[in-house]
Amino acid sequence: MGLTFEISATSGSGGRRGALHLPHGTVETPVFMPVGTAATVKTVQQETLEHIGRDAAGAQIILANTYHLYLRPGHDLIRRMGGVHRFMSWPRPMLTDSGGFQVFSLSELRKVTDDGVEFRSHLDGSKHFFSPEHSIEVQIALGADILMVFDECVETPATWERTKQSMGLTHEWAARSKAYFEAHKHEVPWAAEFPAKHQSLFGIVQGGMFADLRRESAERLVEMDFPGYAIGGLAVGEPREVTREMIARTLEVLPPDKPRYVMGVGYPDEIEEYARMGVDMMDCVLPTRAARHGLLFRAPEPGEAETAVRMNIKRVEYAEDQRPIDPTCTCLVCGRYTRAYLRHLFVAKEPLGATLNSIHNLSFYLDTMARVRRNLESRSTSA
Ligand SMILES: [Zn+2]
């Protein structure tokens, strides 16, 4: 058994309240997944991650990046350490990406052939090759609950012809990823611990900013029959209306009983909007990356129109501000520290500032999704 997905309620706009049962636990959906790039959600320790957010529920599932862990410390080392769960002491569900996005965005001197991608490490310039089979081999060694097919990420903007050609390659690679996974899934490091369970491989819909290609890509992947589907290649600089349109056109084609994951989005109001449209899973580096740059999110005060107000904590107006970041937030940072103190930490470049800012922003994201889940429960008609 890889996963089971139960939908308890759906709303008129397509939003779904569900539960995703994975080898390392159950994830209540829709869910936001913090990104733990190098087997760490930057600056936040695991015991804190387990308790952030409303009711101290913590992060239900986190991501790790295959490209980074493959380069350092290496997937074979992590396999010998028992897999990434045991290596980083994270007992709850995890998801790994395929490495494709980082290969295309971070590495140098890429050479793409039908077989895979040759690239040089952004760390030391050493030469490497990722094929669909190798990406899955690495992800099985890491041992996340969910892994992703290896896909080509087309540059933006790209023409319809270039996007279609890239999408075709992505479909071939998806089929090869699946074939390798089915033959090797018993090799996961925790096979002996959970003998009746295995990882689940998700397909990734591509197709750039073209609705017809998005539809075609979704149809092809559904034919291949994955236990879940991701929508990739979005939030790469296009206007938000285009992102929304591509998601909507893709959701129409995906089977309603399978989990749907939009990769790499977004601002708090975006994740709320996409969850209401029927997206079950999302991830983004934004809450932690923004936190390290002093950008914090908070609920609006009376008279403010935004649903998530952006605050730049380094501004001088906060130098003697005795309020918490967000008086309505129940996170441990807002319960204890003032804006004045957080501004001081940021200005003085104290590492604690990045930690506290990250804890608040992650709590804000998790609380946003908890609120969406409650609304779906109260407003929906039972499925
Ligand atoms: Zn807070």
C-alpha cells in the first residue's frame, strides 16, 4: 500500500476536504508543505516544526530536495543512515521532488538529451548525469513517502512548439520513471520497518502557459495511472491570472479521487485561492525565504483590504513597537516577542531573527490552510 486518499467534503467552488494516508502518517488536506531543502527547513529545528501553527499541530508533511541531497551528503550515505526520515529525525510524512527543477534552475552547462540531463554541480563544478531512472533511484534511497517523476522544466517564456516538444519528453520520462519505480520500490530503506507499505510516485503535468497543452499533458499522465498528480512549471514569472487559468484547466482533466499538488506556490492569498479551487497540496520556499529577508505576513487589521499583509520588519517604524507581529496569531513568537525585538535581531544580523521570523511565517501559512479546511467542512456538501 502506497497511499489512500479520502475526501470527506467538497465545496461549490471545487475545494475538497480530505485525508491523505501515507506510510509515515496521515495528512489533513488541503495542506501546505514547508520546504526542507537540504534535509532542514532552514533555521527551524524539527521539534519546533512539530508544534508550530494552531493548536500546536505542527507541519504535517515537509519537502526535501533531491538535487541538493544527491550532491551533499549523497543519497548513498542517506540510505546507509536509514533514509532521510531517520537521518534528519523527522517521523512524519515527507515528499521529495525529482531534482529536475534544480538541475534546470541552479546547475551550469546543462546538456539535455532524450536520455537525461548532464549538468555541473553548483557547489564544485563536478559533472553529473540525471536520467529518469537515476532520479527515481536517488529518491528511493532518500525514502520520502511521496516521490516525483523526473521532468524537463522548459525555460520561460517558451513558444508553443518548444513547450510541446519539451512536454513530449516529460511524458516519456514519466513512463520511464514509473517503470523504474515499479521494479525497484521494494528497495526503500524503511522496507523492513513497514513491510506492507511503499512509496507513491506522482506524475507531473507540464504544458507551459498553453491551456491546450496543459489539457493534453494531464490526459496523457492520467492514462499512465499515477496515485497522485502534480501541476508543475507554474509561478515562474507569469501573471497570476495565467497561473490560475492553467490550474483550472488542468484540474478539469485530473481524476477527482486522486490528490492534486501544485508545485512551488505561493503567497498566502494564492494558496488559499488554489485550495478553494480543488488543489490538495502545495509547497513553497516563500515563508522561510521571506522570513530570512525580514518579510513577515500578518492578518489584516480593520480597514486593510489584503487578506495577508506584508510587513518589512527592518523598517524604522518598528524600532520601538511593543506589539507582536500579529496580535491575532497564536504562534510562539507572537506570544512572546515584540516587533521592536525582532527588528533589532534583523538589523544586528542575529541568527535568532531568521529563526523567529521563519516560525511565525510558517505558522501563518499552516494557520491559513487550517482555516481553509474548517471553512470547507462547514460550507460544503458531503461528498
Ligand atoms: Zn505569529
